[in-house]
Amino acid sequence: ALIISIAAGVKLSVLEAGLPGRRVVRVMPNTPCLVGEAASGFALGSLANDSDREIVKKIFGAVGLAVEVEEKLLDAVTGVSGSGPAYVFQFIEALSDGGVRAGLPRNIATQLAAQCVKGAAEMVLETGKHPGLLKDQVTSPGGTTIAGVEALENGGFRSATISAVKAATKRSMQLGGVSEEDIANKHNL
């Protein structure tokens, strides 16, 4: 039987030791699977086969994107897409708060913020262009967008986002029993 685990940080070796002879796959999905827009990463265990790979792709592909990665990258998947929806929700909330501060009613500010994020994400996925290039296409010299981008940079937006991914990745490693020494020395977290 195929066993699919979505337990954060629990390594394939631990799962396989507890389930001898079983085919095991580790998956890190995210909550947007509830609306068919998940971003899931998965890794096959030592006994899993091509058929298992296709089953996992079919199951998780039915609710969004499913990409295979080496198991050592699943902690980073957790940091980016497993925890990422919370970061995006915070950004939408902050964007909406900014709209309210500028005079928009809350419901309109939230609708505009959420649609803005959805549309921008679709542009990245559909065009295949680097997000920085797409950002540059929105900014004009001395314009409103570059003024807003500067404010985000002055507030540490990029650094805070990178730190959030690092913190979630580190926590996933801790949950999987990786020592603090290995996290610091081998993974630079």
C-alpha cells in the first residue's frame, strides 16, 4: 500500500522505519488546496515507484500544482509554499489596511488587494517572466509605483520575507529532528 504523509518535518526514513515494507511519499501541500490552487512539493521514499509518483501528481495536481523535489528540499518547500499563504494573507491585509488608511471602504480595499495579488500571481505563472521584470514594467521614473516600492524597501519588506521563509524552513527542520548545529552549519539557517 502507498502511504502519503503530509506531516511537516517528518523524514521519509522515520516514516519508512515505522512502516516497514511500505511505499511512502512525503508531501507538503498548502491551504489553497481548499480552492484548487495549492502549491505542493513531494518526495518519494526508497520503495516508492513511478506509479506512486503519478498517483501523487494526480491527487495533488487535482487541487493545484504538485512538483517533485529531493527530500532535502522539502523543508524549504515548507518555508516557501507550505507557510507562504500566511505571508500572502498578511500582505493582503496590510495592502487593504493601506487602502483604508487612504480612504477606501474596508470591503473594497480588501477586494482590490486580493484581486491584485491574484492577478500578479497569474502574470508570473502565465508569462514565465521574472517577478522583478514584471515589477519594473509597472514602475515608471518618478511615479507612484516606484515611490511605493521604495517605501516597502525602506520598511524591510524583502528582508522580512526572506527571514520568514528561513524561519519556517528552520522550524520544519527542527520538527524533523535536525540538530541546531546541522541547521546552522549545513543549512546556514
